[in-house]
Amino acid sequence: MAINFTSLYYRNPYCSEFEAEVLRCEGPNKKGEYQIILSDSAFYPEGGGQPGDRGRLGHVRVLDTRFIYDEHVHICDGSLSPGQKVRGRLDFERRFDFMQQHSGEHLLSGLAKEHYGATNVGFHINEFEMTLDFDKEISEQDALFLEDRANEIVFKNLDIDILFPEEKLLIDLDYRSKIDLSGPVRIVHIAGVDDCACCGTHVKKTGEIGLVKLVDMIKYKGGVRITCLCGRRALKDYRRLAEQAAGISQAFSLNSRELMPDLARSLDKISALEESLKKRNEELVDILSGLAKGQYLLWFDPTLDKKTQKVVAKYAAEAGLAACFSFIPLDQDGAENQFRYVFYSPEAPLDSVQKALSKAFPVRGGGRGGFFQGQVEAAYDELCAFFVQEFGPELFIWPKN
Ligand SMILES: [Zn+2]
């Protein structure tokens, strides 16, 4: 395919507003879209891995720009009249972002070829990321080297020139090319870094690319696929990651500058807690297996909190007991003889036990049927004596003092 390099988007890739004449307008198609052809245009048509531009032509929106049967077509949501002059306005923030990504791709592909003999065999930009496919594997360390070198070239702010070398010069020029082109060959030239035949839009200076950050690398078709962010995208990603780091540091009360060692310590603590919980569950299973079905369990456990007390009492009772009477200290630092209690029985009503307890001690609590909870002011020995009197030899006390 011969490409017309005289279009406005080639003459001035920084052009964001222009005037042109409407040559044709066709449509609408089934989607309600119109195909508009202009006398000239700053809208880049999708090609070479770079998406087509969007923006406005007068009052209509340009949804996409494409080459269709060798024609430069603006896909629009409204119609325009042939012969009318129209003002075009690009979504230039979006286009400049693509120019940053695309130019960054040239740096990385040139460097990968120079240092590792890896050829870029696939390239794609979308709104979120840019992927580069290489035909050879690149190690993590080598990828870091490429990232460093690419950023050094950005800092040097080198020219990115567009050249159309004569055929005889082209023969001697060592340049990268993905497809065979007829007509003049457009070379994107970064002195000392890369020469590549390319039909996309690029920035004029490497400094405009901004930060080049490789964010992912996977094995792909015998080589690797690298995901890269350039310029504003890299900044946005840095901001996103920094926000996440701040969120994690807040959630775990960590120093966000030393997140990993601090987080590792917190995760160790969680592992230790999980281990002690596992031990606790094993102890629970031990206790339950020592009990006969239909027995009553009186259980004092200072390690449980209010929430787990309920869960554990229910779990214990449903394991085959007649009932579980669970007591935990009301306040870890408070008076010794005050307990929070949970009574649970899967079948027997416990109203009479609650009533008798209220008669014997100061109690605040309530419930019905097989579930009661509340607070009681009584000593461990007094509670043991009370339950022994209620249930006699069918009572199992844990722990026994
Ligand atoms: Zn290019």
C-alpha cells in the first residue's frame, strides 16, 4: 500500500485544529455512523499499532479515523454536506499520549535490537497500555537495563527526525521495518539510537516522551511480550501505586517508605495468630472428643473475644453436647469476678438455667430457648458450684482449677 505522506497529520503531527472541505459524506450505516472524507485532515487513521484519532468536525463527533479501501475516513455520529468548510478539532490529549507511547516504543525496540538482537515483531497501543512483542527472550535484568537506557535517552532530549532517504541511500541504511512498503520509505530517525520505517505519529524530542516504565513482561510465542507505560500514563500509574501503598500502610499502620519489611513483619504476626488459632481449634477438638454426647460443658476462656465466643459456643454445642455455657472475662483489665456469658444448646431450652443464674448472682442479660447471653458478677468457684448443682455429674468444666 502506498501512503500519502502529504496529509496534515504527517506535515504537522502537533496540529490539533484545522479547516478543510467536506468532499463526501456517506451513511448512516446500521450503527448510525457516517463516513466523512475531507480535502485534508489532522486526524491520524488507525495503523501500525496506533489507534485512530477522535475529536470533532464542526458539530459532529469523530468516533474513529480509519483507512477504508485506501481512503482516509472519519467515522462520525452525524452528517456534513459535501462542499462545506468544516473546522476539525482533535482530542489532542489522547493523540499526544499515543505519540508519547509510540515514540517510547521506538527507543525500546531500537535498544532491544542493539543490545540483545531481539526484533520487535508486534506492537499495540490502546487507551491503557502499550505492548511490544519481541522474538527473543529477555531476562528481567536485561529488561531493567533497557528501561534505564531508554530513560537516559529521554533525559538527553534527542531529536526525533522524519526522513525520506533516496533509494540508493536506503540500501545502505540499517533500519528496522515490519512490513514491505511501496513508494517512499518514511524513516523515524533518532541519532545513535534507532532508525525505523514507520507511518505513525511521534514527538519531536525524546524529552517529550517522559518517563519510560516497563510494567510487565511475559513469555510470548517463543519470545516476550513487554507492557510499557510512557509519559503521563507512567505518572498516573505511579500515582495509582502510591495511593495503594498509602492505603496498605494505613490499613496495617506501616511506614509507607519501608512498606515491604514492615508489611512482612505484620504478615508474620498474622501467621503467628493463625497458628495459635489452629492450636486453639485443636484443643477445642480435644476437649469435645473427651466429652460424651449429651454432656454439659462449662467453659472459661480468657482468649476469646465477644464475637468468637458466640461462634465457638455454638460450634461446641452443635458438636453433640446438650449445652455449652461459655464465660469470658468482661474486661481484660477489669474486675476478676465479672464475666460475659453465652449459653447455647441446639435442642434443650435454657430458660430455667438463666432464671436460676439471675436468682443466684447479679445478672444483666437475656435470650430465649437455646440461646442466652449477658454479663454476670460471680467468681469462677461460685459459677462452678452453681453449674455442678444444676447438672451434677453430667457437667464437664474446662479448665479445671
Ligand atoms: Zn513509529
